[in-house]
Amino acid sequence: MKNIFRLTSVIFTLTVLSFTACKKDTAEEPTPSTAQNLSFHLHSKVGTHEANYDSTFLTASGRQFTVTDYRMYISNIVLIKNDGSELPITGKVLLTNPETEEYSLGMVPVGNYKGFKFILGLDSTTNHLDPSTYASSDPLSVQTPSIHWSWNSGYIFWKVEGKVDTTVAQNGPVVVDYFYHIGMDSFKRNIDFSTEAFSVVSGQDQLVHLAFNLNEALSNVDMTSEIMTHTMDNMPLAMKIAEQLAGCVLGRIIF
């Protein structure tokens, strides 16, 4: 009887352990996520250097200049799925600057994407809303320094300010102020990366890297004389810069 009792106890113990182990293994198996966080990783460049507010840079022609403010709006972001259908990232507006690299777009479905597109600037409706109606944490709220024309009821889509050496010999002090404020509805630019495929994988947050090269944006600007525009007061210069933004300023980097 003792042997039978011992054998029964052993079988009972093994059964309990086996059940517990199976239950534990099942509980530890994670459920694959159906969505992951997607972010833009933005590289603000001046030539081959990272843009910042402390350095002195050179234009493509060798002219010295500094950057004291460099911000832009990105909005109307749309992801393009492999089947060609579009997934708008609704309500997401980014106000970028050189000191911040990652900008979350939120959770997006896991899967393969053909590419993406967005507006550099703001759509016409958003552009004419009142910044004071937004919470202070919102990119569209009142900013310091300002990035909105209260007298024109519109946002500045792309803003760069600093100081530059305007001497012909390019060997003078970097003391002359310059500013380029590009805005108005007609100056928003559609940026299309619809053939830049990427994937969002379960359990892994995804980064999409982009580069914005200030030197390319100003490559045909004469910084000895073309040093100021509020868009409306110097339309030719604003148009020149805006056309550069739509073309060569945006460069995708492999993730």
C-alpha cells in the first residue's frame, strides 16, 4: 500500500508540475502587435554638417553664415500601403527644429508600405486658424519666437534667420542679419516619397529618416543682397526659395 501511495503521489506531483509549466509557457507567449509607433527622424543639415544654433557654416560658395532660428511645418502626412490605398495620419502637425530629431506620428498598422507623402507647410484651412485657440503644447499654438503673421492671418511655413558675411571677398565679419520667412497658401509644397518603400514590424517601433539641407534650399540665393523676405514684401525671393524646397532640399536616407 505504501508503494502504491508513493507512486500515486509522484504521479499527482508530476501532473501538477506539468500543468503549471504548460500554463506558464502559454502565459509568457506574447500576442503579436497589430500596430507600432512610427516616427520621422529628421536630419537638419547645412552641407555635410548637422544644423545647430552655435556654429558658423559655409554656403556652397564659401560664404560664412550662422543660423539662429530654423523651423518648418510638416502636415497632411499620408502613408501609402502596398495595395495603393492611403492611410492619412489625421490631426498630426509637426513643427521641426534642428535641436529635435524624432517626431512621433503615432501608432500605425503593421505591414508593408509603398511610401509616404506630406505637405511642407499647412493646408489652406489650417493656415488661417487662430493660434491662440490651441493648447500651448500644440505645434499650432502661439510660439516664441513667433512663427505666425498676425497681420496676415497665416503661419510661416519655413523660417530661417541668422547672420551672414556680405562682403564681396567673403572674408568679413558675420554680422549682417538675414531672414527668410516663407508662407501663404500658394507657397505650401507637396513632398512625394510615394516610391520609398518601408515596413512596420510587430514588436518594433519604426523610424523613417529624412534630410533637409539648408545649403540646397539657398543654393541660388545671393546672400550679399537677397537677405530678407516676409514673402509678401519680396515675392521673387520667396518663390525662388520655395521652388528649392519642393525639389532638392528633401533627401531620404536609408533607414
